[in-house]
Amino acid sequence: MPLYEYICEADGEVIELLRPASSADDPVQDPAGRGRTFIRVHSTFASRAGRSASSGASGDVSLGQSHACRCGKGSACGH
């Protein structure tokens, strides 16, 4: 199942959700229950040779916090 990023239009908070591709653009409920609206943004991907994602004792991969811009172009957009 693909991982999608969504950003809050009001405050810029980014959340990540595992969803079927057919549901990627469906409405997202505010995880904090404050009624905020989240829209899907294009995720960025980076890779470096010799480095791996950190994993905890459970084997879950830590994805870290995203720093996407509201325009969906990532942190390098200049906004």
C-alpha cells in the first residue's frame, strides 16, 4: 500500500497515511479532531549509498518528519 503525505492548509502540519491508490485523494479526517482540512502533496524521495532507514526494536521503519511546502514542491521551493 502506498504512503501519501497530506498537509494542513491552515497551519502547514504534514501527516503521512498508508492508503490504497484508489483512496489517495479521498478526504482526510483531522487526526487531532480539530476539523482542519488536509490536502495531498507530492512526496519527495531521497537516497544515499551506504545509508539505511533506522528501525526500532519492532522492525518498524522510521520515516521522520516531512518538511513539505504548501505548494507541494518540497522544502527546496523557496516559499
